[in-house]
Amino acid sequence: MTPTAGPAQGDHRATYREVLAEPRFRLLFSTRAVSITADALRITTFSVLVFSSTGSALLSALAFGIGFIPQLFGSLLLGSLADRLPPRALIAGGYALTCAAALLLALVRMPIAVSLGVVALVSLATPVSHGASSRLVAQSLEGDAYVLGRSLNNIAGAGAQLFGLALGGAAVAAVGPRRALAVSALLHLGCALAVRVRLPRLRPGKSGGAGGGSEAVRASLQGAGLLLRGRVVRRLMLAQWLPPAFVAGAEGLIVAYAGERHFAPGWYAVLMGCLPVGMLVGDLLVGRLLRPRARERLVVPLTALAGLPLLGFAAEPGVGVSSSLLLLTGFGYAYGLGLQRPFLDALPPDGQGQAFGLLGSGSMSLQGVGPVCLGSVAAGLGTGGAIAVAGGAVTLTVGWMLTWHRCGTPKPPPPAEPPRPAM
């Protein structure tokens, strides 16, 4: 596979046009945007369906987050498959599996526990298909083009999530939750067919075939252990896991904060939309206007921007100030762009798929745990105080990052040169 769209090294600044000119990335980008829309539609609709069936807010919240936490276990047990099987089969198969789950929830009236189990089981395979897709993007784009590709995915993800949430509310109101789940299934089916038809059959990574089930699990656990034992990779993963987890915990308290402050109905939705809007603007500006080295130098300041505004919630501000603080926090998420190239450089070539799967699944799992932890803090400090605690936790993470990022992230050693033939 020949990477395209820019040199791999130096301070060359790529453009979004160059990135979108790569056919494979364009296909993966568009199907991912549609799948995120379908996921947001499925998650919200399933949560509504569970609440309408049980009247339990706890079960409704569990339905909303049940697909997050199991992803980490899926990455640990199955992550090596992202490098051991052809990417087309994994990516199309992931979309098809999610389609089948949504269709099953739409057509079959199952006990709630069984429905939750279906969603959790399917989420175990998510890191494998996502890891294969991310590995393929890394092989198709070079240097700054790869970073801008990640930026485009972030922008599309934020926009698709907002659209999916809005579509979910409209679909439930128009056709009911079960038919809305069927719409989600159709969108995932379209993604699966597009990948199956338009993506060529490519060879798996250097690690070869899948082997038996026990061999895949053993290889996955060994690969995850090797990745996490490496100081550079571990630091860069934690730097991409922790701030979003703390901010997600704060985000989970927005509805309760709006209720405690007696904001007018509907303002909570505006507040919840401020984070993804800030993320979209931040990724667009930082990704397009700054050169690679400037982004990497701004990692620590932008991470601080993701946390410091949340400290203002200790004063329990009104709607206008709260919206501004959340927009700034969302803008700070652009810090992740400065970590993309060092992270890719630190990965072993034959373990990129598993590394990307572990990165995404770890982040999703911690973002599922964050609201639970901050909700417990809110019981004692109130929602404003708990949101401020989340900002303080991000700030502490910034202090930790300063201990290693100030002098630059150490690069992995170059591969040994082959022995020269005797003269």
C-alpha cells in the first residue's frame, strides 16, 4: 500500500483537500460519519425504549452507556485481530454486526437484561473494526496529512453526533423507538455495503493470519502488554485518555446542573451542544491554521484550556457564562492533534491496529466511568462543585504532562540496520 498526501517528516502543513483526495480515506471518512450518526440514533433510541418499558432512570442511563465499558475488554482480548485479518472484512463485518444488533432490538421484544447483553456483546468487537480502519488510515496518509485526517474524523464525529442526537429525537417522535432503531440498522447496513463494494481486498498486517481463538486472545493480551509497558506509548495513551474522561464526567452533570440552577426548559440541550461545537471549531482552526510543530508545542496549553474553564463552575454561573466556559473546554480538545504524530511514530509497525483499537476503547471506557465517579462527587459538593473537580483533575493531568512533555516526547529507537555484505 502506497501512502499518499504529503511527506512523512518535517514541518510541512498539509491541506484538507489533499487528505480528501485519498480515495481510501474518503471512503472510510464518509462511512465513519454515517456510522456515528447511526450510533447516536441507536444509543438515544435504545435508552428511550428502555425507559418507556421500565420507567427506570437507572436502567435508561445504563442503556445509554452499556456499549462503552465493554470495549476495553474487547480490545484486550481481541485487539490483535485488527493486524491479523484483512481490513475490508473487519470493517464491513463490524458495521454488519452493529446493523444486526439494532435490527434485533427493533424486531424482537426481549427482556431488558437480554437487550442490554446484546448491545454489550456487540461492543466487544468494536475495537477490532475501528483498529483496522485506523491502521488503514495511517497507512494511506503520511505526516501532517495523517494528523489532518484525524482532525477531519474528529470534526465529522462531533457533527455526526449532534445530527444523530437530533435525528434520534425526531425519529422517536415520528415513528416510535423501534422503527427508529430500524433506521439505525439501515444506516449501518449502507456503511457495510459501501466498504464491501468500494474498498479493495487488502492483506492483513505483518503478523499474518488469525490463528485459533485461544491464539488470538493470547496474542491480544501479549500485544496490549507490550504496548502499555512501553513508556512512550503508555504516556501518550494516558494523555489522550484522562482529560476526555474527566470532561465527560462533567458533561454527564450538565442536565442536573441546569435543573439545580432552574434554567428554562431546553437550555440544558444548548449547554450540552457547546462542548461538541467547541471541539469542532478547535479541530478546524488548530488543524488548518497551525503547522505540525506548533500543534505539538501547544499540547500542554490546549490541555489546560480543556480543564481550567470548568473550575468556573464552582461559582455556579448562569446560562451565558456556562455556555462560554463549555465552548472553551471543547476548543481545548484540539490538544489531541499535537499528539497524533508522536503517537504514530512510537507504535510498532505490526501492532498499529491493536494500538489504535486500545486507544479508542480505553478512551470510551473511561468516558463511561467518568460520569459515574463525578456523579458520586456531586452528591456531596453539588453539581457545580463536581464539575469544578473535573476541571481540577484535568489541570493535575497537565502538571503530569509537563514533567515529560516539556523536553519533548522521546522517540522510539530507530530499527537496526541490516548487516552490510562483506567486501
